Amino acid sequence: MQMVEPDAEAVEVQLRAGELSCVGCGGELCPWGHARWRTLRDRGQPVQLRPRRSRCRSCRVSHVLLPTLVLLRRVDVVEVIGAALMARHVERRTRAEVAQAAGAPWDTVRGWVRRFGERAVEIRGEFAALAHRWDADLGPIEPRGTAVLDALEAIGVAAGAAVRRFGPTASWTLAAGASGGRLLSNTSSPVPAGG
């Protein structure tokens, strides 16, 4: 699995032009069919997604090219999850209010909040490092009082640094891409090796 930009047409052009590299060996990726259709949720509305597959010309490993609209093993799009985390922790909304705004069951929202809280210290560290890598003149990131608020602040600061260096990008799309889709994963680092 490899994260790519959300624009499927642009990804197809890059893939056919040999502009996408294998995350394993750095070799050139070429088209290799499609993954299965997935039904995602965007504020309760169904969204159909069929990710492109690719295969490395060098190591022959195949990769699903997952757009930065989603996180691994999550049904809801990343913007909805990010907005829910902000609403719960920054705006201090109830879980029921957050679930209603997200169009997701409250058990699902509770899972996002719990997983983000469990990984907050690690997320803060990884995104603070990314922010300083993208903006060497960046000062220290101010603590916000809790590990979760610190992690949210680090994601925001990293997004700001990315905008200054690379151009406009949405914060949560950036978080999905920078984490390799693993932001709420329970099996690996929130940022893949080489971040």
C-alpha cells in the first residue's frame, strides 16, 4: 500500500509516465489493475472508491495506491475524522454531537478519540519532527496542556510548514499522507520510515 494524492486522474497520468516510485526500493511503478471497490462515508453519505494498483518494475512488488482522502482500515474519510477530533478536543463538544456532525455511529467516534489519545505522544513527536524538517526556521511548538491537544497542534504546525514549502494542502489530507494512512493504526508508527 502506498499513499497518493486524491486526484485519480493526476495519479493515473503520473503512473503511466513512470513518475511514481516504489516505497520499498525506489523503482518505477507501472499500472497493475485496480483494487476492489470500497464504500466509504463522508458525513454519513456513501462514497465509492476503487484504488489503483501498481507494480514495481524493479522489485516486482505490487502496491495499492490509496488516496490521501482515507486512513487505513477506516470507513470514514480523513477530513471527517479530523473534524471530529477537533470538535471533541478543541471545541469540547459531546461525543453525541460529534457523531451527529460526522454522520458516524458514536461507537466509531469513540474509537477515533480513544486511538488518537493512545497515540498522541507519538503523533506529536512525529509531526513536530516533520514540521521542523519542512521549515528549519520554525521555533519550538508550544504545549497546549494535554497530549492530545499537543498532537493536534503539531499536526497543524506541520501542515503550515508544508504549505509554506510545498504549496496549499488540507491539514488532514497531509496527515493521512504523512502517516502513510496509519494515523489511527494500532499496528505501526503513525509515520512510516523515511516520513
